[in-house]
Amino acid sequence: MDPEGKLLLITLEGIDGSGKSTLHKTLQEMLADLDPVFTREPGATWIGESVRRAIAEQVDPVTEATLFVADHAAHLAKIIRPALAEGKLVISDRYSDSRFAYQSVTLEGVIPEPEKWLRAMHNSWTIKPDRTFLFVLPVDEALSRLKPHDKREHFEKRDVLEKVQNNYLKFASEDPSRFIIVDATKEKDEIARFVAGAIRQILPSSLSRRRR
């Protein structure tokens, strides 16, 4: 959030299969008049590609987690901070909450209190989102939307996704002023209209006018 209190950083979160990445693409058309910066984690920087490779090769959980953190740092430095400095609206498909939700599960039994460890790694340098849309749906439905079993990533499993979604819901209950929970079982068009409308409502009028 900038010194004048304008809402500028919006994130989309949810388990795999929740439809947030599809929505991210749809919003690029629906909010084009606002001239937002659309980005994602991982993958917005070259480090993100290293994360994708680490996931594919199923490296150890600590290596994977620290690569995610490195990608987040590069994402902030190369894309998010410069965009915010220009007063632009930034909409990111996944952000630090994904790390806290997913990697705290993959690190279970590897290090003590993984969520606390992950948050400590982000303290003092990350930027907290102004609003986070959290897409929630039954895990079985999310799984039905994913690739066949033999083509899924290692965390695209029922037991993992159940824990991840519970983590997300915990975060939302702890920070209700930031999180907006979205029923991801609704039709795509209905979800898109709701999220696009909500973003327009929470944007300061000065930013909306500047983008017209």
C-alpha cells in the first residue's frame, strides 16, 4: 500500500484446480482499462523457471522452498516494486501466501514449525498484499480439474491439498480484512464478474480516473 493508502497490490490464491489462473487471464481483458500489471509466482522471473525445474525433478523440500523464496525476492525487485513505484495496480496469480500454505505442508517433518520458519524468511523485506481473493472449493472437485494422476506435480494430491486449503482458510480467519473468499464452484463468468467488480470497488477513485 502506498503512503496515501491506495490499494494497489492484489493477489489470487487457492489450491491447484481452483480456477484462479484461468481467472487471471480473463481479468486481463475485463480490467484492461485500468492498465494493471499482471504477473505470477513462480515464473515471472528466470528464477521462477528454476523453481519449475525443481518441482519437476522433485528436489528435497528445503531446496524447493528456498527457491520459491528466491523467486519471490526477484519478483518483488524486478516487477512488483517498480510497478508500485509508478502507481500501477498489480494483480499477481499466487504470491507469498502460496508459500506459507504449500511449503509449510511439504516441509512437515523436515524442519520444526515450517510456517513460522517460512514467514521469518520473508519478514522485513516482502510486501503484504492489500487484498487477496481466496478461491475455495471441495478438494475432490479441484482434483477432477487437474491432469491425469501420472502427469500431476507432487503436491497435487488429496491429502496435501486438503492441508493446503485448511492453511489458506486459517490465514483468512486471521486476516479477514485482507482476504475475500470466493466460491470457486460457481460458473467462471460469474466468478470473473464478481472479482472484477470487487477490484473496481476497492480501487481508489483517483486511480480509476487516471486509467480511463
